[in-house]
Amino acid sequence: MITRDPYPKLTIGQAAAFVGVTIKTVRHYHRLGLVAEPQRDGSGYRRYASADLLRMVRVRTLAGAGVPLAEIGDLLDADPERFAAALDDVHRRLTERIEDLIGRRDTLHRLAHGDRVLLPERACAVLDRHAELGFDPDYVAGQREALILARALVPEIFDSFLTRLEQSLDDPEHVELTKRGWEARSWDPDDPRIEELASTLSDKLLSDRALLATPTGFRNRSDAASRYGLVNHHREDQAPSIARLNALVEANLRAAGIAVPHQ
């Protein structure tokens, strides 16, 4: 008389399909010792029982939740207290990964806006404010480059630099003077209007001397003048009249006692 096993057993292909993984994955579980390989039957096939499938489901679920396969075996065999502690650790690591991925996603989003990825939100807001106030796009581009250089080369004064820009943009008179300074790029370097504009700009800057102060730590750097010059004189080689305007403003500030670095 032929007897039948009352407990249905499955081939590896059936087991994999039932659990929702591939045969390759089941074999990988075997190699890692996560799921024991069942004995072969009389036909030479390995047959999987419900207990095997339950183990596979647990492994698949933990792996899908982000638990490294190398840790799953110990986790499944742990007592309830160790299991809970291990899951808390996995939760912490997953949270860190999520935060890292969100940061990368935000970086990619900002990359779509060019060099904005190199600047903090506060600096980007300053650039947006320039655009809203009607500054020439080329001027805004130059300011963006100067901010990037300032953040990299003179981080000690970057925040104070932003504060000065923010306050100047809230002053309509300063905005108009700045726009006029940008218009001066088309003037002849010897145009007498440059000296007049430099004097007006200097007076405006000196009206709030506190904003012109630079941190002692930066002033004491041996290369402070070079770093300052690379930022404050960026693009001057493209506009000789702007170079003269800036030189006159700096000279006026030094004459008034402001410690502007000499190159």
C-alpha cells in the first residue's frame, strides 16, 4: 500500500515562488546558513516544508527592512530582548541612511541650479534678492562666484559678508549706488564720474562702520591680503573701470581708518 505524506512539501522553485523570492535567492540563503537545506527525497529533489517557508519569509522580511544578511541569522536565533535591541540598532542605522539619502537628493536638486549647490540657503536667498531687485543677471552671476570664493577662501568673514549684503539690499539708496557702480563697467577708467561715485559709495559704507569690521583672526593671517583680494577683486580684469572704482573705495576706507587688506 502506498502511503502519502500528509504534510505537503514543495520543490525549491515552488518554495521560492510562494515566498516571493527567486531560486537564486533561496540558494544564497542556504550558502549563508540562514535557511537549512532540506534533505532530498527519493526522487533526488529537496522538498521544503512549511517551517522552511516560514524561515524564508522571516529572512526575506528582515532583509527587505534593511537588515544586512550577515546579521539576520543571529537576529532570528536571538531571545526577545536581544531581538528588540538589534531591531532598534537597525532602525537607527536606517534612519541615518535615510537622512544621508535625503541630503544627496537635495544636493542633486540644487545641482539643477548650477553653483547654488556650493552655497548655503542664506547665500542663495541673497542672490534671489538681487534678482528680485532687478540687478543685471551678469552682476548676479558675479556675486554668486564671489560668494563661492568667499566661503572657500575667507570662511571667517563669510557670515559678516552676508550680513553686509543683506542690509545693503534693504537700503534703496545703497541698491541704486550698487547698480550705478555696475553701470560704470562701460565707462573709461579715467572718467571723472568714477571718483565721484567712489566717494559716495565710501561715505555710504562708512555710515555703518560696524559692518566693515573684520575678525581679528582673519586680519592676523599671513595670507589674509591674498585671500581678500581674490574675492573682492574677482572679475576686475574684465572691467578696468570697476577695478579703479574698487581701488578708490578701498583707499577711502583705509584713509578713514578701516583695516582693508593691502595686496
